[in-house]
Amino acid sequence: MADPLYRPSPSRKAAIDEKTKIAKLREQRLASDAARREAGTWGDLSVGEIVHGPSGEVFVLFWRGRTEPDLMRLKRTRSAEISVSEHERLQEWLTRRAPASLTRSLVGWNLSRAEARRVKEARIAEHKASGRHVVNDGS
């Protein structure tokens, strides 16, 4: 009878295949990163949006890092990536809305400043085309 504690180790071929697969995936990731850097889309900015469900209003913004900014902190202090006029509109909008009725979503991350601006403007244009009111539209 076989020993219940004995577990056969994976075959040498399976271990080599696993190492080859990991090396191939690493090469693909590094090539993708290099292509993004070459294209100028590599960076440390994220783009997201805050949506007020009942009214359909949306605020599109970008920030440094991947973690979403705290709404209460955004209400008090201005991030370097938000203009003064945009921050004033955000403060006014957040004071009129209950935090529970706001949903946040991440649109893009690891973007350069130029790419983050492009994505932000594209999202604003999409929301305007769909009939939503964009709070930080500027018009």
C-alpha cells in the first residue's frame, strides 16, 4: 500500500516546461513595457471618473498612482493634477452630493501625462455624446 504522505514530485519535463512558460511570459511583459515606453504612454498617472447615479452627472479626473483618491480629501485639498477651477467645481459638486450616491471607476493606469489628458478628454467627449452632464467640462 502506498504511503499517504508520499507525494510524487512533478516530472523534470513539467518543471522545465513551467520555467520556459514563465520566461516566455516575462519576455512578453518586458517587450510590452518597452513598446509602451517607446510610444510615450508609460507613466504613473491613472484616469478615473466619479458618477452620481441619480442625476447621471460625471466628473472625470486623473491622479498620480493607481489607488483612487479619497473623496473627502479631494474635497478639502487640491491635487497637483487638478486645475484650480476644476477643483472648485469638484468641491461644489461634492458638497451637493451624498457620498453614498457616488460611484468611482478606474479608466486607465500607468499612463504618461499626455496620454492621461487624452484619455480624460476622450471620456468627457463620450459622456457628453451620450447626453450626460460632465461637471468638469469647462463649458
